[in-house]
Amino acid sequence: MEQRKHWWNGKWGRVARKDIYLRVSGDQWYVEQRAGGAEGVSAFFEYDSEEAALDTVRALLSAPGDWRELSVRPPSR
């Protein structure tokens, strides 16, 4: 699975931090909404197209917060 994008709400700490990830594997697209940092709780969504996944990302990014896109390292070869 390849991570394509990552957004963060700009808040630190387990209670306040939220992350959104966009990933792809073959023809399937995945969105992960995580609350509470690395050890937090996640909700997962699966889609057949990038556009459908991005629709969910846009809806999630409309939540309050200073959302910013974080860079993703290119896959190692």
C-alpha cells in the first residue's frame, strides 16, 4: 500500500491531534481518519476511485482545525 497524502490539523497531544491519510493499493483507494496521534483511534474508508476518496478527504478537511498537508516521502526503490 502506498501513502499518497497526509494532512494534520495542526494540534499536538493525544486529545487534540487529528490526521487524515490517502493511500492506494492497486485499483483501491483508502482514506484513514485518525484521532489521537500514532496510538489513537482510526476510521477507514475504501473506494474504487481516487475522486471518490478525495471527496471524503475534502469533507473531513472541512472540520475545524488549521489543516495542513504534510509531505510524503517517495517510495524507496
